[in-house]
Amino acid sequence: MNPSNSSNADNPLGIAPIDSLLAKFAIPAIISMLVNALYNIVDQIFIGQGVGMLGNAATNIAFPVTTISTAAALLLGIGGASNYNLEMGAGKEHKASEIAGSALTTLVITGVSVAAIILLFLHPLLVFFGATDTVMPYATDYVSIIAIGLPFFTLSVGGNHLIRADRSPTYSMMCTLTGAIINTILDPLFIFGFKWGIKGGAWATVIGQVVSAILVVIYFTKFRKMYLDRSMLKPKLKHLRAITSLGLASGINQIAIAAVQIVMNNILRYYGAASVYGSDIPIACVGIVSKVNMVFLAICIGISQGAQPIWGFNYGARKYDRVRQTYRYSATACTIIATIFFLCFQLFPHQIVGMFGGGSDLYFKFAEKYLRIFMLLTFANGIQPMSAGFFTSIGKATLGIIMSLTRQVIFLLPLVVIFPMFMGIDGVMYAGPIADTAAFILAVVFARKELGKMKNA
């Protein structure tokens, strides 16, 4: 395969209408993100129906494992894709391909390393993640199997960002969609047909991840558009510095999500024990709400990821009007989606929770109250993750990191710790909308400032 001879002037990222271009890239990215979310949600639904509340609690305890792996995948995948598009926009095709090669190899190495650490320190990690004595057996069965699939999961998630950057968003969508379909088919077969319980849900997920990863490998060996030879697959420190610089915002955001989840699980375990609900009901319910929220965030992040090649290429080519126009379209789309989900969370909490299995009246009472209060500011939640992706795409790594940290670390984490001291378990609920409000305000302020600079450039 030879390097592309097409000039930047002919690249559709720089000349095609923004609305059609954004739809072309964002729709497959949204589907891919939704599919990644479905890996967790489908397991949660079938495990909730087949195993019950303790199964739901176990998948919540396991959530940080998947989130940490996602952090590594986004650090390298988004960082590699952002640098690739910026270098392509500047006309440096060979350097762009070297960056992609370094990212791909490091994805594999990192996935294997994370899996090994999880398996070596499984029990103490589950205690740290907030597992109670009754949930521990279920969590151990689930996570010990999920860890086997982490190298494949990391390569699939990170590699698909590079596939989209290589102007193949439909293939990227196919990779994740195929794995999710396999997972969805195998879940009921393994859980109910083979009566494997929570282990069946875990094996279904792993098999789907393996298939997705194989499709990523096939793309880069047979269908890629970029020039890529074996020498480029050797990780180079200078490229890894550039990759981590632009991928750090997304990686930190996922680590922050994992940190908040771990702290929240332990807070729920402690304050739940002192409430009428006990520890297991809050842990199970919060896990369900987190998975439901993943669907909303998947759409907004998918819009951001679809816009990423457009932002990066046009910023590198100094076509700032196209960058600003793409941001406006992306922000509008995220706000519309956020409003729809806000209405669903407020109007149909019982139905949403009920999809994940039955429970006592006390269980549904806590779940519905938590969903309504914690997600009260959902209608404003789309701007913050989209803006974090925007700053990363244009090479503003520091701003991207700040945006990624605002909601989870700077605001939500301390509020989750402080509020329950005065309000008990209800304090966790009210921390959510306050953190969302503050993060939204900061995102709008920083974005307006950066877009204003481009207008005057």
C-alpha cells in the first residue's frame, strides 16, 4: 500500500458541507459508542432478570474495571486519532501514520498489562471497589472472567478511533456492532439456556469483545487507507508523548468516572447500612442508573467523536470558520438529545429501573428517587463532554483535561463525600445536579472564549 497522493485541498474534511460531514462521521460514532454502552447494559438487564439484585450489585462493583480499561483505550485511541488528523491536516502523512502505528501497538501492551493486574489482585481490588460480603461471590465470578477480555476490549475501543480517523467510520461501527450483536445473542443462551448465571453474562461479553478486536486487526492488515508498514508499529517515545498529551483528557475523564464510582460504592455501603435501605439496595440501584446514563453520554460523546476529525483537520489547515460551525452543530445536537433524556428520566423512572429486573418496594422507592434527583440537570449535561473532546481535537490538551476533570473530580467527588455527612444517603443524590450545573457553566465559558479567538484570527 502506498501513501495517499491526494492533496489536503481535495480532502472532504476540509471542503464538504459541515452538516452532511458531521452526520456521516457522528452517526457511526454514536452507534459505536451506544454499542460499547450496550456491552454493559445488556449484561445488566439479563443478569438482573436471571440472577437478581445481587447480580446487579456485582456488575456495579465490576464497573470500575471496565472504566479503567476504557480510560487506557481512549488515552491511546483518541490521542492517536487526534494527532493523526492534526498531522494529516498539516500535510505530514508519514508522521501521522507513525503515530497511528505507535498507538495500535501500545493499545495491545496496555490491555494485557491491565488484565494481569486485575487477575493478580482480584479480591483486594473488589473490596476496594466497594463489594459487600453478600455481593463478593458474584463479583468475583464476573470480574475474573471479564478480565480475560480486557486486552481485546482495549484494542477494539482504541483501534476504532483510529479507524474513524482513517476516514472509515462505517467499518468502525461494524466492528463494535458485530461484537454487541454476538454478546446480545449469547447472554440469554449462557445465562438462561446453559444456566451459567452471572458467569454466562461475563463469557458472552468476552466473546463479543474478541470478535470486535479481530475485526480491528483485519482492518489494519487489509482495508486501511493510511500508509502503515511494520516498522511504524514499534512504539516511539516522541509519538507516545504526543498521543498521551491529546488523549489525556479523555483518559482522565474515565479514570475520574472510575474514582467517583469507587468512592460512591463505599459511601453507599457505609451510609446505606445506616439507612432503611441497607447497603445492597443502593449499590444495585446506583449501578443501574450509571448504566442508563451511559446511553445518554454515549450519544453525546459519539457526536464529539464524529466531530473530532473535522475539528482536527480544519484546525490544522487553519479553516477556523469550519471549526466554529462544527462546534455549533455539535452543541445543538447534544442539547436536543440531553433534553429528551431528561424528560425520560423524570417521567418514566419506574419503567427504566424495571427493565433491569424486579425488586422490593423499598428497592424501587430508592431507585426512582435517585434517578429523578441525581439526573435532574441532564438537559445541560451534553455540553461538558462534547467540549472536552473539542479542546482535545484542536490540540488544546490542558483545556481538554480541565473540562474532563470539572464534573467528576473537581465538583462531584468532594460533594459525594461531604453531602452524606449532613444528609445521609440522600446526600449522594443531590451532589449530582449541583456538579452538573457547575461543569456546564465552565464548559460554556471556556468554549466561548476559544471560539471567539478563532473568529478574530
